[in-house]
Amino acid sequence: MVGIVSYGAYIPMLRMSRDVLGQVWGKSAGRGERAIANVDEDSITMAVEAVVDALTGMDRQKVDAIYFASVSAPYREKQSASIVKAAVDLRDDIESTDFGNSIRSGTSAMNAGVNALKAGAAKRVAVVASDSRLPAPNSELEPVFGDGAAAFILGDSDVAVSVEGSYTISSEFLDTWLKAKDKYHWTWEDRFIKDEGWEKILPQAVKGLMKKYDVGPKDFAKAVFNGADARSHAEVARKVGLDPKTQIVTPLFDAVGDTGSALAPMTLVQALEDAKPGDKILFANYGDGADAYILQVQPHIDKVRNRRGIKRHLASKAPLNSYGVYLRMRDMMEWAPSVRPLRRSAVSFVWRERKAFYSAYGVKCKKCGGIQYPRQRACMYCMVQDEFEPIRLSDKTGKLFTYSIDERANEIVLPLIRGVVDLDGGGRYYSQLTDRDPAKIEVGMPMELTFRLIFDGNREGTGFRNYMWKTRPVRC
């Protein structure tokens, strides 16, 4: 049996009400809100969060491959999956692969993972889809796009959701696209895209799946698929004979937005949070064709309920009410040059300290058990030299020991808050605080680590993106 062993998801804390967009542009922007990646987040950092969520309670060293899917990967020539692998602290001798160029890339990665398992090339495969797309200001896509990620651990044992069948079609249909040097998306006429794209190609794949495996709409407890919008989504359901009221899991259009390659996977995570053993789920995904699956929920599903997933991330949020701050976070205007010197970091230095930066490894003294970060030659507790063993700190929580607030720092989102966190089990971690409300910061509050951008080298002249673990108040 091959299928999903575990699942996880991530939704950024910041949310922008579509009323804010309506007030800025003087027109209706729809209902609900969009999830907005923070200034130090991108598709890689969100993927790390989702994979960590999926790996809750699991042995990370048993993962044999990681597949990263996105249409908003920060590098055009540099693998993103390898960065996620390092941050999550997986083995070096695994396969890491990127999938992109289509919002169907999440299920393309899932197809590759299932095939690897069936071929015996792997026992555990991590598949993650993550997107933070940049819509043009005052465009039709600005109120539509949202940010988020979903991850699945696929395996051939302890399966929570088995893959009982699949069907794939490819299409050259052109609806929304980005060329190599484009900053903002191109799109064709809305009605043509829905009539000739979503509402024809996706039903074709679903009907092909049903015919191939001799099943009908009534055989499914739930159905999960993406859509151009709520109306188009309901129309696809009608065309394949599904009951929108009892069978359809509604995508996160109103609460999160269209998360690109992550939309269908995130909706599947939402469905699995309430799924019962024995449920049969139709899972389909559109983009340059379509993928469709028959999934069967197994009894093991009850052993992987303790994830943050969709529900807990939805409940943990903070408003972003300033459109100006949003523009600055996305670097969508020409800004006055800074009078302060640019910060720079060396590739060689990041490489030497990659275990500390990417995987958040400190050291534990073999003599006294004291934990330090970053690593030093001498133990600060017992002063013995060079007697350490590595210890991962990224999955630890702690309490805020002290903090400082800088209102005039060279930061996009002020104030800059730095803190010292006493980690549970020993050790201290000093870092910038993110996803925080300055009015609610207090000594002793619970804290956790999160993988983020330190500063954007592309914007500030260093030429590469600099990642490290920061701290934040515990979410969810």
C-alpha cells in the first residue's frame, strides 16, 4: 500500500481584508481576506513550516527524498528543495528536486513521489507545495492571490490515506502566465479561461478517472479540487455529478485566497483534518492539464491528527491594514535610497556555518551538558574545550528572557525587536522577533523558532537570499 503517511500545512499570520483593497482603489474587491506572507517570508520559508508540521512526531532521518513545488520560487537558477532539506535537517544522501512552471506542480510532485515508492526507490518522500505570488496593484488578481503551503509525507507503510488510483491529462491551454522577465502575471479574458479551461479540462480528468476505475460520484465521501473562483468551482462539481452541499470541500478563497500550486494540496489537508477511516476522497488539480486521484482514508489517520494544519493556522492571525506597508513589504515601488550602508554577507561564511544557519544546530557539552548557540571552542559553563556534540534547536520552544525595541532601525517593518529566549532543556537563543505585536511582547511569554529571511540580498546588493532561524511568540 502506497499513500500519505502524514500531512501538514502553513498559513502566514498576516491577513489583509479585501475591504482594504476596496478602499484603496475605490471599487469592490470581494469579501473575506487574503493571507499575506510577512516581509521575511517566501515560498521556501513557508515550505519549511509545512514540512516541519507534517513531520511532527516522525523520524526525519527516514525521509529519502524531498520534492518542492512552486510557481514563485525565489531562485531561477538554484534549487529550492535543497534549502528546505537543510532547514528541516534531513539527510544529505537524499534526492531533492524542484517542480515548477504550473499550478499543477504540487500534484506533479506527488505523482513522482508515488512512482518512486512503487518502484522501490524510496520508502519515505516529502512533497511540499508552496506559493507567494505577486499580483500587480489594482489588478483583477490582487484580491485573489493568497500565500500558503501544504506538505505530505508519502510512504509504503503506516499509510493514513492510500492512493487507490490516478489519472492525468496534459493540455497546452494558456490562461495565466509569467515570462522570464515579467514581474506581474499576464492573463486572458476571464470567461474564456473558465469556459474553455477550468470547466472543461478539470471535469475531463475527473471523468477519465471515474471511467478508468469504474467508480461514480456517489462513491466519494468528499471531493477536493482547485478552481478559478467559487462560481467556477461549483460549476466543475455540477459537471461531474457531485453534490456541492454534501461532497465538496470548499477551497480557501475567502479566508486565504488562491495559493497557486498549494491551493488543491491545502484544501486536501483541510479535508483530511475531518476525514474518517473508510472515506473515499476524490482529489483533483488543474494547471496545464489536470491530475485526478482516488484516495482511501485508512485507520492510521487517527494517529496523525496532532498537526497545526489548516484549522489552527486559520485561527492564528493578525490584521495587515496598511496598503502602504504591504507595498513596501513586496518592494512594489521605487523608494528613496537609504543613507545607511547596505548589509552584506559572504557566501563562504554562510557555507561554513550552514548547520547553524539553516538547521539551527548548537552544541552540547559532553562534560556538563550545557547548551550553547552559536558553537564555541570553550564551554561557557565548565570551560572545557572542544568537548561538544551537535544538537538541533529548531524544534525547541522556550520563554522570552529579555528583549529590546529599536524604533529607528533600517527595517521595512518597524520596530525592530530583538530578544533572548531561554530554551526548554537548556541553552539561550538570541535573534530578531518576527510575527509579533510590539504591544503584547512581555518577558516570560512562550516562544518558538521559525525559518525566515534575515535580509533580502537581491534587494540589498549581496546577490543571494540569506536565511536563518528567528524566534516568534508560539502560534496556535
